[in-house]
Amino acid sequence: MVIKTGSEPGETSKLYRSPKTTGSKWSPTSAQNMKALSRAHMLQGFQQHCQTLSKENNAGYRREFEGLDNVGQELTTRAGHLDVNKGKNRYPHVLPYDHCRVRLALLSSQLHSDYINASYVPGGASAHDFICTQGPLHSTQADFWRMVWEQNVRVVIMVTACTENHKVLCEPYWPQERVSVSYGGVQVTTLFQQRGPDSFITTLHLRQMGSPAERRITHYQYPGWPDRGVPRNPASVCAFAELVRKHLNTIQHIGPTIVHCSAGVGRSGAFIALLWLMQLCMRGVPPDVRAVVHDLRRHRVMMVQNLEQYVLVHTCLMHWLSDETSVRRPRVTQESRGSLPDKEKETRRPSQEAHSSSARRDRGDRRQPQQQHEPRKQQSSANKLQPGNFLRKLLLNPSPSKT
């Protein structure tokens, strides 16, 4: 049975469904018959499901993932193919679908100034829960911050390092600590940065030039996720996702949450899928990874780019359901204690060099902050779900059939 999932342009996403093409016996029932499951029963069912998929060298995973290859192929990407916009794309084969691309406000006398390589994607409550975008180029930094301002974004999630093996994956687009930089019409000031075991949390102050309007946003970075690959420690990804999820649960009256990596499809898609599934599990809804990825691919090309990332989403969700790596009860491992993974140590200095090299072109030497601070201890909210999160409709509607 299929319930409307936002598969057509403009439709609102609703994840209470069991797609006909799931290709697996373990899947949610219809919204009308949905019953909340305990975390233990949900974990048991999901583990059995994953065990079935992993048989014969992951044959089930491969069958599900390959079945998603043609999703969205009929959707158009005309705006991204325009000659005037080609230079705004980091990768020429990764373009936003026309029906859900983010449109910037037109600048005076600039006909195509509304284009940015960014897409609205669903997260369970609406088709605009997230904005998934590429890592900014030097030439698109101003457009990125214009999008943050116009869309009333309060949280940016970056799941990439700026460089990897001396290859630039994302232009450093935020200032050094306690430095202000103007990107087009938006002035950005880095107030302070906190360092976790595997991540950085930066608080930024935004002000619209020529206006008293100002905002504060939070920038999360998980630099240890390799390009087109998966992290060595899924538990670390779970802890980072839980940290982000809890923060989103405390924010009211916000715009979409931005998620990006380099292309804005593989790692970004996997992270959004994980957040979406975690939130559904909190509601007592059994997770269907294939259905989530199918929905995401109707809104941006190649979301969850490869089989390894598809399997990772399942693995992370099992870790999280087991409560092994929750922020509520952190377990620091030797690998993550007090430092980033070894690979990130190797790429961090080139990232700083890219940051300062870019900055010297027009605004002086600005390297990544060297001084780090320990994050503040988070207050536990294990038994309390706050309204106003990025999936607030799911939490505030007691009846799934009304969601």
C-alpha cells in the first residue's frame, strides 16, 4: 500500500507508507493501521530485517539499492544547465531538480541571480524540512549566505572536511574566530567555536548590511566523513546525529536546516536519512530506509550515493536504537578521545591553508581557529520531547493518519 510520499513535484512528503517496491517483507504498515512500537521491539524487528539484507554478501542491500537507480530520472534540471549558471555548480553532473530547487531573490538587473545549487528535501513533516546543497565555491559564498538569510536558516550541518588528500572539497565560507567578514549583503561574525570528540560546533552572528536585522546560527561540522565513503566509526556518526537532533528539537519558528558535504548528495543524503529515521523511531514508527531514500531521490539526484552509504544508514540506526552511542550516555572510545581521526589530522592543515589562501584573495589572512574549547555539557532530555523541532508536525500530531 502506498500513501502519498511527495513523489510528484510539489507534493508534501509523508513517511507513513509501505511502498510496493520495497522488495522486503519487513516494512511499515499503512498509516491507518500504524501502532507505535517500543524501542526494544523496534530494534528487534530492524535487526532481523538487516540480517536478512546482509545474507549472501549483502545481496538484499544491493538489490534494494540498485532498485533505486532510476528514481527521479524523468525530472528536469534546466536551470542548472543554463550557460550562465554552469559556473555555479561544483560538479557538472550534480544539478538541482527544477521543481524543488531553492530560488534566491533576484538581484536588480541580474536575470539569473536566483540560481544556487541547492534543493529543498523532505524530513518527514514537509518537503522543505531541509535544504541540501553543495559545498560553496569561492564564487558562490555570497549566494550561500544570501540563501541562509532569505530562508531564515538557523542551523547549518557540514559533513565533510574542506580538503581531503590535498583536494578541495568545500571552500571555507566562515570567518576565523572573533572576525567579521561580509559576504555580499550579509556580514558574518564567528563568535566562538567548541570542539567535540569528532566535530566542531561554531556559533555565528549574522547581520544584513544596511539593516538593523541580525540573527545567530549554529554551524555543525563533522570532518571525519570521507568523500564518497563512510566513517570508520559508525558510533561516532550516531553521537553526532543525536547531538544535532536534540538541538533541532529545541528550536522553534525556524526555516529549513541546511545540510551539505561537497556535492551535497552522498554524505548529505545519508545524514538527512538518518535524522529522519531517528525522529520517526522516537514517534514509535518502524523505520523503512528504502522508502526514505526513495523520497529523498525525488528531490535531489543521487541522495545516498553508493551501497556503502546505504548500508551505513542501517548500521547507524541499529547503533542508535541500541542506545550504544547516545549523547545521553556518551561512551568515548580510544579512537575518538580528544582528537579527530588520523585521516582528519592529515587533511586539517591543507584545509586551513585553503581557508587562508582563499581569504587572502580579498580579505586578508584568515585561518581556521587554532584555539578550541570543550563543549558545554548538554542537559538530558531523554524523557522529554520538545515541540518546535524540524519535524514538529510528527511530534505534535498524535494520530499518524493526520500527519
